[in-house]
Amino acid sequence: MIRTILARVRQGYRTTEYPKGPPPVLPERFRGRPAVDASKCPDGCRECAAACPTGAIDVSAGVRIDLGKCLFCTECETACPEKAIHYTGDHRLAARKREDLILGAEEMQLAEELSGRLRTLLGRSLNLRVVSAGGCNACEADTNVLTTVGWDIGRFGIRYVASPRHADGLLLTGPVTENMREALRKTYDAVPDPKIVIAVGACAISGGPYIDHPEQQNGAASCVPVDLFIPGCPPHPLTILDGLLRLIGRLRRRRRP
Amino acid sequence: MTSGPFADLRNSEAIPTARVPVLPIDAFRRAVIDATSGGWRVSSLFGVPESDRSLRLFAILAHDEHGNLSVGAAKVRESYESLTPDCPEVHWFEREIAEQWGVEPRGHPRLKPIRYQPPRAGERWERPPSAMTDFFRVEGEEVHEVAVGPVHAGVIEPGHFRFQCFGEEVLHLEIALGYQHRGVERALVGGPHKRTIHYMETLAGDTTVGHAHAYGQAVEAIARIAVPPRGMAIRGIGLELERIANHIGDLGAMAGDVGFLPTASYCGRIRGDILNLTAVICGSRFGRGLIRPGGAAFDLSDDLLRKLLAGVESGARDLAIADRLFWGSASVMARIEGVGVVPMDVCEEIGLVGPAARACGVDRDVRKDHPFGIYRYTHIPTCTWSAGDVFGRAHIRSIEIQRSFSFIREQLEALPIGDVRAECSEPLAPNRIAVSLVEGWRGEICHAAVTGEDGRFVSYKIVDPSFHNWFGLAYALRGQQISDFPLCNKSFNLSYCGHDL
């Protein structure tokens, strides 16, 4: 017993102070939200779009990057002859509407909090059933890591629960495989109303690397209505936390980090 | 040591496909069966469709003691005599071949799809339409059936488990997978193309480095490219960090399943710290972007080397505390000893790999037996345990974490100088077959790439270690309490998507 207590003392207090304090420092090479300086783009150049493995880049009217498809692999950054694209260290990527993930010249519209009755019901207690429907276990792992002592999302009243009947909504990962479509639908139906759906990762938003494979559905929105999109491949735990906290209104009136 | 009529090759070697002997199916069958009773095991068995509508079967055999691989082929049409009755370790491969190509292994004791991909046109065997049908059943007045999944209670991937129980005792467990099938292998044909590396990195996201490493090796073998030593070392560091992070996660999960929360809680956090070290190297906690054909995509500055060393030191220190608590707790030991046993002879017979095999006393580790990359220059001692139980699988992980920490320290302190990546140009050499083995954290990863006339893949076969090991989990549950399933499951911690592809 005494050894257990001593070990506890030596492990110390490890929960991040964020959002009260600053967010944890991300590594130098972390690839967050991409930034495009379209003024550098020569006419007719489409090197970035050609290099992108998932077709996330549209150059028909200035460079527009669809964060919902982006794998953050930086092939576009490497391909760009003018260095017009670079990946910043900004971890904030979550949006409420699919079209808000398409990044152009204007400032990105980050996720707004739930409104009305949902805000009252879920703002202080959000129980989520996590469903992997073709996820590769990376999004799952970084969703799960938020429950460890380092992040402790229990602080915000967010819990992952074992049954859809105990849940306020679903957190989905994976492109929704053909073989999981029915199970996902049944799980969704088992969640009592009102309910929300959160799509985590490029696969769950658009199919990710598996876009247009006949074995999958190009993401969650093909089967269920989605209330929050959290891009990344996989999103960093801080990105997922940022999305969840924005949704329940815990990041209001905060300075930009 | 040769395997009879097959062609010999080494790990990460490519040979012209024409050098692979094509035997009559009876001779092929005999050769595989004789070889497996003479010290060889089956790393991969797969079909490649031919232009004349036949199927060419390829068998890749490995002899761990001699560090040899061998490959042979046979042509089949609608059916052939199943190898499984005489060579049980291929049972899953034959089910896969039947499902993928509609070729029936006659006399297979349990012919069922493994992924439930759509049937091919003109297929002969009448397969069950979904995973949730046609389970092996035990009949009896007090026998009951328990169905779990595909959606599980935890944050994990989907799969279905069907238990036949007598009271608490599990008489039989059948595992039905396929829910994660995304069409990876189908999409790899015609590559390499710009999505290929991303399929590799996401086909089993917790083994990003392992599969990217195996892919890199396969391409480098066909293109005859030598990876610079510094690149090899960085790849090795990435691979061992992946092993450490996952093993720590598993130790924590096993602690959690026996209700020992201190270790469960510490390991959850320490695992994250290790993932962060991978992100120091390449920006991604899972090693996305770290490995590209030709070498590593990121170099390490002296400053980053120092950061990594410091991170490894503190990770190892923190883990030692959590690890000691776990092994020093009598209540934990009582819960993991003698639970979920796979005897050594069964392990050999069904062809387990990785920590699951080493826990049964089978000294099998690609890093030692078929050295690749950096492991050709530096050796990590392997460890085995004889009991084949949850204790053994936890013990192996605990020791391997320490050894991987030492390896990383060694590499960081004396990283070779020079480039990290060699130029890798396409297209690849035509009409080659390359076999690439890597010891991932779950065990042997086997990639077999076959190029056609144009240097593009006509087939790219992936065998994740989970493919060999899922049946081991089903076996381990026999005669166990059903309440020990979560614990046994965590002690294997297999990949669903790596299996379903």
C-alpha cells in the first residue's frame, strides 16, 4: 500500500491546465491549420492540387483547401514552386458546418457553441458513445487519450459511455464502411432525442484516404446528420478537445492562444 | 537450408517473378506441407489473378532459425484440395483466397468469408451474406450464447464475438470480422500512386511506422535502393517508439481490466508522452509522414536529439514506477497467471507471431530471425516466456519496453552521419516480386509486392500480424470464464482494420 502511495506522489499532478492556462506546447514539426498566400500563386499553376492525394485542393478560384479531406501530409507544401502554402502550428480546426472547412483567403469560421435547448441540456454534461466505422485506430486512440489523466475531459462533464442509450450523441471515426453502415444506423437510432453527432478525422468527414472507395460511404454525413466536424489525420488530442469545448461553450471570450 | 522446390530469397529482397517456380497444385500442396513440418512456417499465402482467368497462388515461407525465406507458386482454377487439414496455419489464408477470388479450397473444415466483401461475379460457393450468420453452435439444455459487437462498450474498433457458454465457462468463441473492410489491397493494385503511402499509414493506424517501414523496404528492394544508415536508424527509432507506446498502452489496459487503477492511469499518460516523442521527430504522434521509400522524411538536429533523449529518460523512469507496481501486486498476479493459455504446440500449429508467440515460448522475432534495416547492424535481444497466458503476454511487453528504450538510447547517442533518404524514382523494375518483413509491435508484418510489365503493382499483399493471431485469441478463451474475455482480448490487442484491410 505504501508503495502505491509513494508511486502516486512521484508521478505527481499531470493534468494540463488548459483551458484555464495556456495549451500544451506542441512540437515544432506539428502540422496544424494550413495557410495559403494566394498572392504568390502564378496564373494557371495547379501543382498543389495535382500533388494532393485526396483531392482536397481546388484551384479554380484561388487556392482553397478542404480541411475535411486534408491528411496534413504537406505534399502540397512540397510541390508548391512559390512556397505559397505552409502548415502553421495552429491546432484549432473544428467547424460546425461542412463548408466552413473549406479554407480560402478569408478567416476560418471556427465551431460555434450549441444553441437553445441543446446548450442547456448538454453544456455541462455531455455523454458520448464513440463508434468506429472503419477508423484506423489512430482517431480512436487520440479520442480515447482525452480520458487519461493528462487531459481529463471529465473536468468538463464530457464522458464516453458504454451504451448509446446512455448517450447524448455519437462521436464517429472512420469513413463508414459498407459493413458498418447498418450498425451505425442502429446505434444512432438507439440514442434518445435530442442528440448530436461529432465526426472526428478526415475519414469520418469525407472518407479521407478512402474517398470514393465503393467499400465505404465517404464519411458520417452520408448516414447521419453531423453537428461538429473535427479535421485531421488523426486530429491532435488538443484539436479534438478544442472542438468539444467550443461546442459546449467552454472556450467563449478567450484570447486566441 | 532450402524448402525443397521453392525459390530462396532473403527478407527485403526482390527477384524476377519468372524465377518463382510454378508447380502443379499437388506438388505445391505437398511442398508447403512438407516444409511446415520441417521448420518452415507460412508468412503469406495469396492469389494473383492471371490473364487467362486462372489464379496464381503464391506461398511465402519463412525459416526463422536459418533466416531464410522461400517462395513458390501454383496455378489453380475453380477449386483445389485444401491445405488446411494438413497445415492448419493456412486456414485463414485459404478462407481469404476463397473470398477474394472465388476459388474453393475443397475439404476446408470451416469455409466462411473473413471480411464479407461483395461476392465476385460467377462465384461458385454460396457464402453467408453477412458476418452475423452461420456461427458454430454448441447445443445443450444449459448452454447459452452471448453475442458482443460490432459496436463495443469501449473506444475500440468494431468486430463481432460469439460465445458459446456453459454457465460462466466459454466452450467456444467465434470471432467475426470484416466491419472495417475499406478495400485497401484492391486500391493498391496499379500503384505506387499518390495515395499508396497513405493507405500504408492508415491500414492499421496504430502501426503506421511498421507498415510504412515494410512498404518502404518492398519498394527499395524492387528499385534496388540502399537506405542511408542515418535514415535506417531514424526508422528504427520510430519503429521502437511505436512498440513502446503500444506496449505501455497494453500494460495499462490489462491493469485496468483487472481493476488495478494506479498502473492503468499512469500508463495511459506515459503512453501519450511516448507518442509525443514520435511527434518530435515527424510532427505526428502516430508517425505519419516519418517514413518514405528511400529512407526517413525527417532528419534530427542535435537539439531534437537532446530533446528525444531527455524524453526517453523521463518516459523510462515514469514507466519503471508503474511497471514495478503492477508486477509487485499479488492481486494483479492472481488475476493474470494461468488465464487465457495458448500452449506452445498450439501456437506453432496455428502460426502465432509477435509477443503472443514469444509468450508461448516460441522464439520468433523478425528483428533477430530475418534482420532488416538498422537491425542488421544492431541487435535487440528477444525474450520468451513459457506459460502462454496473460501473465506471459504482459511480461514479454514489459521486457520489450525496456529493451526498446535501451535501443533508442543507443541510437540517439551515436546516430550515423549523412543523409536520411536516398532518391527513389518511379517506375519500379518490371516483373519482380519482393518480400518485406518487419517486426511490428504486434508481430510479423509481411508485405509482398508483385510488379507487372509496366513496373506497377499487379498485386500488393499485406499480412498484418493480427491476421495470424485472431484465432489465437479465440483459442485462448476456451474453458475460460467469459468475464475474463476483456482481459484476454487486451493481452492480444489485435487490429481490426489491419485484418480487414
